[in-house]
Amino acid sequence: MNRFALAVSTGIARVTEAALGPYQTAMIRIGFSATWLLFLLREFPHRQELYGPDGPWSWNLAEQLVSLNGAFTVLMWSDGQFWFETVYVLAVVSSVLLLLGWRTRAMSVLFMVGVLSLQNRSIFMGDGGDNVLHLMCIYLVFTRCGQVWSLDERRARRTREAHARGEQVVDRVGPALWGVLGLVLVSSAFLDRLSGDWVVPALLWALWLAQGLWWVVGRFTRSGQSRIMLDVVANIVHNGALLVIMAEACLIYATAGWYKIQGSRWQDGTAVYYPLHLESFSPWPALADLLSANGVMVMLVTYGTVAVQVAFPFTLFNRRVKNVLLAAMITEHAVIAVVLGLPFFSLAMIAADSVFLPTSFLRRLGEGAARVRGRLWARSAPGGDGPGAGLLGRRVPKGRPTPEGHRTPGRPAPPAEQGSAKTPRPADRRDDNPGDPENPGHRPVGFPA
């Protein structure tokens, strides 16, 4: 009984004390925002036919459908051309900023609004990947997806460094962005633009009020208990959303696999042959003919696809088997993107699969990307190839500390850096709250990501 109680208490502590899977969540953020961004840019010349007010699926038809199903879309607020162009551009901008990790809490909400608005405007556009993106964009707003590989992480790190130097940093962009979004939300509610299904409007109000509560508590509350409580709630919500994303990915593969088993073409091993010879899914006919020429290969791919999809949810408790099947599924989606001409569907599925990638692999991937970026910046910056170049290619004067913390040969260190009693080093100063620039007396909690 004691062992069971210890296990339960350990699990509760693990769920509440930290937002789990920071690298996996960052991969989801980058993957889905990149998928949607590439789709919007690819279809930019055809945006009028897809979602415009004068497209084949006209504004009047969309209004009738929305009035029946109550779907949320801001494109139905006006049938003007300017409004459509504004929404489309904002969808592109929010995707870029979410990809970079700038103010990820607000950008994830705007990203969700853009996805829902365009997809609900013309529900007959898409290739299957839009359904995955439709669901994941809602789950993403509950996650703290800017903990790593984001501009938010860099801003938090610079804030900690400023506090270590004894400097006070005040965030003005966050409250201003919160105020602007609140003004838009209040105006839309006053003009009765949030009618229809209540789920998305209620979610928008809840997120806006929660972010305001976090700022008020961090700015004016003296006690740290309120901040700790908000941090616990945010971690629980994040971890719950991450669990839902994993369950959704497993459900997609499980249902797809079991439905395939019931088909006669999948049972006799010929199902893969037929889509390779459909004109709508043959961007490379010669490649499709080459892949379908070998009957044994077609049979193995057909049975292998079903086996991998059905077995994957049951392999999550065995790390090695799970990683093998995960690599097989990612490879399968990459082949589908090239052979069948479905790149956005494949990117959406690969982004969903990334939630199961090992943390060690993602860390090595991030370190490799950082090294490549550092080399490119060092070569492009003036004087970056010479000796003494810094991380970004700038030269470091002799006797000055390098970005890595080492000292170049030259003048001796000044008295302040030798640890004099008059000027304490930054390491000697205590920083109780490195992540909150406006309330250095408390630890960072709430929705900082």
C-alpha cells in the first residue's frame, strides 16, 4: 500500500510541477504552423477560388451552412473583399510568428482562429490533413509550446540575465497585445458576431481572461502562493492537452488500420496498387508505374501499412519497437507526399507523429540545427571567418570575455571581474524570479510560454 501511495504521489508531483514534453510540444508547434503556412502560401494565387466571397462555394452558400452547423469562422462577419484579404494575411502572419515562437500564447490563439475561419468557410477544400490540423490547432492553445526553440525562450533567457545584472525589465508588448485582442473580442461580442456554437467563443473568453489574471497576479500580488497555484493549473492543462494529442494520433492510426482490415482490397494485398494509377494522385506517373510493377512489393507494402497502423498504439510501452514503427510511419508519409502528391496531408501527419519522438533525438536535432545556424551566421557576418570571432561572427577584442565565458589573451581582468568586494559578480546576486520581469519577488508561473 505504501508503494502504491508513493507511486501516486510521484505521478501527481510529476504532472503538476512541470510542463512535460517541451521538445515534443515545440515540434508540434513548428510542424503544424509550417504545414498551414506552406499551404496558405502555395494556394495564395488560388485563394479567391478556395475561400473568397466570389468563389464557387459562394458567401451565401457558406452562410446557410454556418447557420445550420454553427461553425466558427470570422470570414462570415463580412462579405467584403478587404475583410477576406485581411483575414488571409493575418492567418499567414500568425503562422509565421507561431513558427518562430513569438508570444506563443497569443499566436496559438490567432493561429486557431485562422485555421477554423478558413476551413469552416469552405468545408469541401482539403485532403484529409485539414481534419488533423483542425483538431490539433485547438489542442495547441492549451499547451506551453514556447519553452524551447522559440523567441519566447530567448526573451526569457535575456530577462534572467538582466535580473542577474540587477536590471529591471518591464514587458510592455504583452499587455498591449492582450489589450488589443481584448478590444477585438469585446467589439465582436457587442456586434453579435460570436453567435452560433458556443464552444470556440467561450474558449476565446476563457483564454483571454486567464492571461489577464496571470498578468495581474504577477504584477500586483505580493505573496507567491497565488503564482504557484496558477503555475500548477497551467502545467496540468498543458500535460492534459499533450495527452489528448497523443491519444488523438493513436486514434487516427487505430481507426484507419481497422477500417482497412475490413476492405477486400486490403485483405488480398492489392489496395496500394489502385491509388498509384489514379490520375488525380499521380504527379509522377513513371514513378508510380515503377513502384507498382512488382506485385510482391505491392503486397508487402499493403500488409505492412495495415500492420503498422493497427500495432502502433500497442507499442507505446516498448520504446524500441515504438521508435521503429514511428520511423516506418514517417517514411510512409514522406513517400505519400512525393508519389501521391499529398504534401500537406503528409506534413500534418508527420507533425502529429512528432509527439512520440524521443527527447534525446530531438535534443541532438536542436543542437545540430544550432551549430549549422551558428556557422552560417559566422560566415555571413563581417569578419566572421577570422580568429577571435564570436558566436554570431563578430570579433571579440583581446582581454574581453567571449560569449562562451572564456577570456581571450590580452589585458588582465578588471577589478570587478576579479571578484572585488565593491562590485559583486552577477553570480553572487540572488535572482528569485528570473522569468518575471515585472515582479522579481516571485517565481515564474501562469502562462509565460
